[in-house]
Amino acid sequence: VGNSVFKVTILGSSSAIPAYGRFPSAQVIQYANSNFLIDCGEGTQIQINRYKIKSSKIRHVFISHLHGDHYFGLIGLITTLNLLGRIEPLEIFSPKALKEIIRVQLDVSNLKLRFPLHFHSLEDNPNPILDTRFMKVYSFPVEHRIACWGFAFIEKEKERRFVKEAGARYGVPVSKIPNIKKGADFVAKDGTIIKNRALTIDPEKSRKYVYITDSRPIKNVPDFIKDANLLYHETTFLKDMNNRAFETFHSTTTQAGEFAKSLHAKSLIIGHFSAKYKSLDALILETKASFPNTELAIEGKSYPVD
Amino acid sequence: VGNSVFKVTILGSSSAIPAYGRFPSAQVIQYANSNFLIDCGEGTQIQINRYKIKSSKIRHVFISHLHGDHYFGLIGLITTLNLLGRIEPLEIFSPKALKEIIRVQLDVSNLKLRFPLHFHSLEDNPNPILDTRFMKVYSFPVEHRIACWGFAFIEKEKERRFVKEAGARYGVPVSKIPNIKKGADFVAKDGTIIKNRALTIDPEKSRKYVYITDSRPIKNVPDFIKDANLLYHETTFLKDMNNRAFETFHSTTTQAGEFAKSLHAKSLIIGHFSAKYKSLDALILETKASFPNTELAIEGKSYPVD
């Protein structure tokens, strides 16, 4: 029994001004058979086409904040999904004002969508904003010029793995396996108690993906983002632009690397690159100096969460 | 004295769903030293970068109608122009509701633009909507599901061309040349009247570009669009989709070709291609059968108006 697919595909890696062919922020999490979209800058639907992401499988969209480079592509994606015949609801997690922005644009075009949009307003809330069969999603405030949220995608604790050979040895009937996977012991016909540990092995470890942009390095770090398998953190600027990063509520390479280290993250993707930088070489080199296991966000590339 | 540059560069050629790498509607007219933008679908700013159009030289934007594939890129372009330091006003000609759509999006991001936006509401109006030193721009209603406008860009009548050699022969002082270019005769020192025709040759002919999308073939054809040097007309569908074109208020290849012929246009560009068509071969072949001097709208390609 292998793990489900859990990977992140970058659709946009640019900060506010798209430059050098780089698109504004957007990425897709593919988990098992469903897609989560995080941020949706202008042109996201074009990138979805280009990189052959199944837009019909996107059921949940998470918008970090209402600067345009993080949401201007959403209305276009919605109208295209409608033209493609979608009927399933789309769940949108975002700051509250987005609902009105989408509504006014649908209204002027006289467009009645064939599928419902469900808006979920992001607020300071320690509970999961989404709880599916396999995954909990949390939001948390980050430090930007306007209200802005990070997201954590955390696999639920998995069931113990039943060892068939052990089951055969102790005569475990199939009907008992579900409970044993949940941790129950097994009582044999002769009354002997077979401890769960003799029948199962530990579950695969739950995996965790954390997304932070746009933000200074955050000071209030929620426990649930610690030990992330994969962290996406913005590095709008090189470290020599430290003052500019502070003033504009962004982060530098060094700050992102130090933050990943403090989080005990296993690996880091950096993105949201300023239009100042044609080459990204210096950005990756500087970040690796603080956190070696770093990769650049490259559009179209997928990064496993493991 | 040559003619000023007058050309159209296609930035988007797709209908509502961007497909096969084709972007939604947008194009730039370059006239002398200024750029006019017509329609501004999602990703227009990305295409402007890609094809090295000077966005700082765009002073006028014309939006045909408020279906998203014709304006979703405008807010992104505006915020990028602001980040690039623009201070010159931007004149926007569009259906009235666009102003509110732009405002609400600027408001939520807390953005005060450093340059003014001047909105001009399109109405049924026989007068030019814009009258510059060199050009008059007219709008006219076309036939779509919601209010939609075509545009005509018509060079002003030019001055007669003064022939230096003739001027020298009759002793014309420099101070008289401006009036002679406007058609005046010249009175020599001895009282002889030198007819204007002896001093000048006919001006270059005024050129005309006409833009029509999205629309059925229009029935009320304004005189000022006749004899266009270049007509852009939508061909969303092949001719076998005649019924679908009628129902959705679009045009077929054959209709566009016939319309160009009835207009006595010199040449035709077809665009706004449905996502049904991966190859555009059948679209160009069918249109050429009615109007041979036709070209496909190819993104990044420029078409002279002459």
C-alpha cells in the first residue's frame, strides 16, 4: 500500500509585475484524485491548459489576499469552467470582499453560472477551514500590507497497516480487519488476545504542505505548520534589499531560508520573484546558504510533498 | 514624405475559452508614436511583454463589450502600469459598468493609482469618440447578446504635399508653405496667381481600420466604415455552424468574407476563433472563398493598414 499522490505544481512564480515570461502567483496541489488551487493570478487558466492540469477536478480554491496578482485570474477561470459545462460547486476560501468582485463581473455580462460558488470568508480561526476524508486545511494570518493568509494542508492520521501474513497465522477473519487497522487487538477463538502490534505496522507518516506569500517572515508561528514536509515561502527580494522587503511586507532569500530552518521543514520552494531579477541564480544560491534543501519555483514543475 | 506607421498587432485571437496557447481578444494599433489598445482579455499584459509593445505609449483603451474575454486583463494592466511609475492619464472607452468594476478592485487592494483613469461611456453616437491631431475614432453598435461596439480608426484628411522644386521655380517664401499645403494658391511678387495644383501634389490617402467583434454580420452599416483599408472581423465558427453562430450572436467565415466584400474593404483579418478549432486551416480557406485578401489573426504578428 503506497502513499497517495501529494504534489504541488507551480503555475506562477512572479511577484506583482509578470516578467520574463513568469506568471503571477498560482499553484495546484494534487492529492489523490482531487486538485486544490492556491492563489489565481492573471493567466492561471492559460497555465492550467499549458500544463495539462484537470480544471474539472479543482473543487477548492484558496486565495491568500486581495492584491491582484493573487486573484485577477479567478473570474476568467470561473467563466471558463462554466463554458466547459461544470455543474459541481466550487468552494472559494478568501477574504470576504472577493464575493462582491466576482458577483459584479458576472452581473454585467448577464451570466448565470450553471454551478454554485460557495464563498468561505477567511478569519482568524484556529480550526480547520476544510476537513475532507483525507486532509485538513488550516489558514493562519501572515504579515502583509493588507489582510493576508497562509495555508497548511495536513494529511489526516492514517490507519495502521495490516500485515496479511500475520493475519493468516492467527486466523483473523476479514470482517475484523477494519477495526484492527484502527488499532484494536484481536481475540482468537481460544480466547488468546493477539496484540495489535503483532498484526500491524505503523501507518505511513502524515504529510504536510505549508504556503506563505505575501509576507514578512511571520513572528506568530502556529504549531500546526511546524515540521512541514514542504514549505513554499516567498522570496521577493535578494538579501541586499532587506529594507525594501521590510517596507513592502515581503521577505528576502535569507529570511525564507532561516524561517524554513526554524520551522524544521524538510524542504523549501521559493517563489514570488521580483521583476528586478531576470536570472534567478542569486536567489537560489542565497537561500541555500541558509537552507540547503531549497528549490526554485519553476512554472510547470511538480514538487512532491514527502 | 512617407506615411506614418499605421499597423495592428494581434495579442489575442481566441474566443471565450483560451485554447491551444491562443489568448483572448486584444490588439494594439500603432499609429505614428502612439499605441491604441482594443479589447484587453486576460493575459494581455503578458502578451504586451512577450511582443515588446511599449505599454507606456498606450494612452487610449477601447473595450467593445463586457464579456470577460474582452476586458478581464484590464485591471491587471492598470495595476502594472502603476507599478511601472506611470503618471499620464489613461483614457478608457467602454460600456459604462466597467468603471465600477475597476473601482471595486482598486478599493479592496487599498490601491491609489498615481495616474488618472478617465472613463468614457460608449453610447449610440454618430460623432467621433476621439479626435486627435491625426485620427478620428468612431464607435458603432454591433449585434451581440449584450451591448457591444465596433470601432473605426480613420486618419484625418492630410495636407497636400508641397513640391520643393516648384516652390523654388516660383519664388515661394517658406512662410507661405503652410497655407499652400492647406490648398491656397500663391500670389507672386508681380501679381501672377500660381494655382495650388502647380505647387503641390495630392496628399497621401487617409487610411481606415475597422474592428468588429463579437457580432453577427451587422445590418446597419455606418457609412464611415465603408472602404476600410483593413477590417478585423470575428469568425468564431466555420460555416457549418451557421445556426450556432446565429444563436450566440457570432459570425461564420463565410459571413465575415461576404461582409468584407460588401464593405469594399481592401483586406480582412479574421479572429476570435472558437476553442473547437485546433487547426485554423479550414477557417482561412472558407473565408478566402468569399474574400481572397484575408489573413488569420496570428498572435504577435503585425498587419499594416494601407
